[in-house]
Amino acid sequence: MRTLLVILGVVGFFSAALGGDDFHARTNTIYKDLLAKGIAVTDTQSLKLPAPAMPDGLDKAGQLAALKQLAGDDYQIEDLVRAAIVAPHIFKFRELDASATDARGRAVGVWFVAHGNLDKLTTKTLQTQFASGSTRVTSISDADLLRRKIKVKAEPGLEESYMHGVGTLLDRVRIHSTNHGMISRGKDSIVAASRLDTRFTKDADFPNLWRSVSIKDDGKEELGPVNPYEGAGGYIRLTRLHEPPGAIFVEVHQVFLEPKKWFDAPNMLKSKLPIVIQSEVRAFRKDLTKLSK
């Protein structure tokens, strides 16, 4: 999750239909656009995000059915929901058609259950939980936004922000990205949606760009030339489960462009991410437990 958000930040993925009224789809415009339109990568092509596996309004039986659909024959429900740092999680990596000659479309999904107090997840703690320690994240001030003719909304139950992050992906790519984010809070769920804001692609202070990273013989980093970066978005949805007590269902969905120049091997992310994600899921569970005490 933290690794994925360095990039930020209606495809299969076992997703359930939204159905009924969804508070987040009504109020969180970034989340709504990600589901309906996706991330535009060409004039005619978009990378769409899947609907959540655990929409609002499900009773105990409905939530159990959603979990069973995700688990399939590969996981036992009892294992997925147990209160253990090492409980299993579900990870899916897919290739998407990006209609681009110099980049690949990627989609990543992560589903797992953590235990803690959903109500204690404030905006600050959410940002802390999903930001890698090696990633420098800066909140863009209202004054800086106004100079760019951007105004942040202030509505009950909705928090909007613009964050600029600088981080390294798998020690090979340095990514600078400005993301437009929106957090919506329902009675039993939280959605944090974010997308790379193309208005900042050539910004002097908060640009969207990437550079290759290599290590010289003396151990120092050497950065390659600056390249513009566009094409990333995703959301995190946390839902309180009826059972077991204190269980929170977490799902993370991300789509993004992977320039072919990022890695020597086209399957680098696919092969390396599972181990990284496992570590980060366990770290999130551990941190949430501490936060809830």
C-alpha cells in the first residue's frame, strides 16, 4: 500500500456491484470519477477502477457473502478475519490495455481484514498509515493553491487536500507526484480517493515527474534525466464488519501507467510487489492495533 501510494498514489477483481445508495459515491467526487471514468491515458482510453467488494449497507449475511466471493476456494473465512498480524491477505496484479507504446497499464488490488477502532482513524493518522517512511509528503498550502487558481472545498464529512510526494519505487525509480485527494466518512466506512493531478505536470514547485535511480561504485545515488509522469489513481476503502467485533475490512485499488523505461524486466513489479505488500499489510495491522488502544 505504501509502495503503491508512491505512484499516486469496472474491471473484474471479484468486485460486487455497488447497488443501493452509497454515501461515498454521492459525496466523494474523486471516488465517483475513478469508478465511472477512471484515469484517462489517451484521448480515447482510460484505466478504470473496480467497484468495492464491500459496499455500504450490507447486513451480516451480505458481508459474509462478499467475503466468501473474495475468498473463493483459496482461503478460509476464519483465516481471513482472525485477529492476527500474519493473517492472510489477497493480492491481485493485472495488466491493462493502455494503448501506449512507451508505457504499460497496471492494476493492483489488495484485500484484507485488520482489527482496531475505525473511529480513531483521523486524516492525519490515515496519511501516516499509508505513507512510506522513505516518502516525503508535503501538504500544499491554501496560498499556493490560490496562486494556481485552485480552491479546496469544505463540506461536512468530506476532507479535500492536495499533497506532493517524493519517493522511490523498488529502489529504481524516483517519483515526484502531486495528488488531489478526498476523504469521505460514513457511519461505518471511510474512503480515501486520490489521483495524480495533471495541472501540476510542469509545475515549478510541485511537479509530476520521474527519474531513474542507480547506485554508483562509491555508494552514492545517481539520478537519470527528468521525465514527465501522468496516469495514476486509486482509493482505499475501510469498512466496519458486523463480525467479528473490531474487525475492519480494508481494500486498496490502484491503476497506473508504468513507463517501459522504469525497469529492465517487464514483470519486475509483478514479481517484487507481493513481498512488499505482505510486509505493509502486516505493518498496517500492527499500527492500527496500537492506535486503537
